[in-house]
Amino acid sequence: MTAIFKDDLAYSHTEADKEYWLKIYRKAFPTLESIEDNREDGPTQRGGIDKTVILKNGKRIGIDEKIRRIANTGDIMLEYQSSPGSPGWAEKPLLCDYIVYIFLPSGLAHYLPVIQLQSVWQKNKEVWLNKYSTRSAKNEGYSTLNCPVPTNILYQAIQSEFTIQFGESKQEATPTVITAKTISRFTAALLKIKQMRNN
């Protein structure tokens, strides 16, 4: 299955100033102060930062924006090759903190933390490629390669990255619960033994 990457990229640039982006960022970052546009070519753009969100406390958050012009498909297309021999955004070093991946007709945006996203891709790449296959997106003279990972599977994997077991896991012993019925049976057994001894 193929898509036209160049058309999608050009479309994303025309959509960069649309009002819905501000709505998305205000919901994600309640203390939003301002947004910087980084569409011009340079180290920031090449590092995967389309926008820089600046909070009221001065914190700067780098965002890479991905737009799909179709309704929600229930998966995230993880780009693992952008051109022959070049890793895609699921693998290459990025400066951004989040990838905001939206399904425009559905009004749905996914916030994907880059460090955790790339970590789970490396851990699950072989399994996911075998299970979900590859989809290509045509560009001029080459195609990008993407793996359509179901959204729920991807989120479960990312969530697991936020819990770290740094010591030996010791399972606590389950206490034995003694019920009144158990005590009654035990008492009856003792009485029976005592009677047998007396006889």
C-alpha cells in the first residue's frame, strides 16, 4: 500500500498556521505562553522540530508535527526509513520532545513522547514488522517505509517505558487466612484423636 509523501509534506506546510494547532497545544499545555515556528531549513528543523512550545515558566518543548488527511485508522504509521540507507523518524536521532500525530478529518491528535517511542520501536521492531508488515509512501525517486502499529498496542508499549524495576523483585508471601470453619474442623479432629486414645 502506498501514499504520496511529497504531497503530504507540502500539505503539512500549508496547514502549519491553522487555528486547530493552537487549540491542540492549549489543551496539551495549559500554561502555554507562545509558539515558535521552525519551518525554515536549519539545525532545528532538521532535528525534527516544526514548532517550539514555550510555557509561562520559560520551558521550551520541541514538537514534530505529522498530519494524516484521512479519518482515524486505529494505527500509527511509524516511519523507519525515510530514504534508502537513511533512518526515518522512528529511528533517527531527534531534537524534538514530542511527535504530534493527527488524523485531521477525525479531529484527533496523538502526543507521542520521542524517547519512549523510539525505545519501544527498537525493542519491538522485528515482531511488529512481521505482524503488521510495511507500507510505503512514494517520494521523488524513492519511497519511505512505515510500519502501521495499532494505536492501543503502541500506547501499551510506551506506558511500560515509564515504570523501571531497578532492584530485585521480591514477591511478598500471601498470609494464610484461617476461617472459623477451619478451626471447627481442626477442633473436631483433635477431639476424635483424644477419644481414640481413651478407648
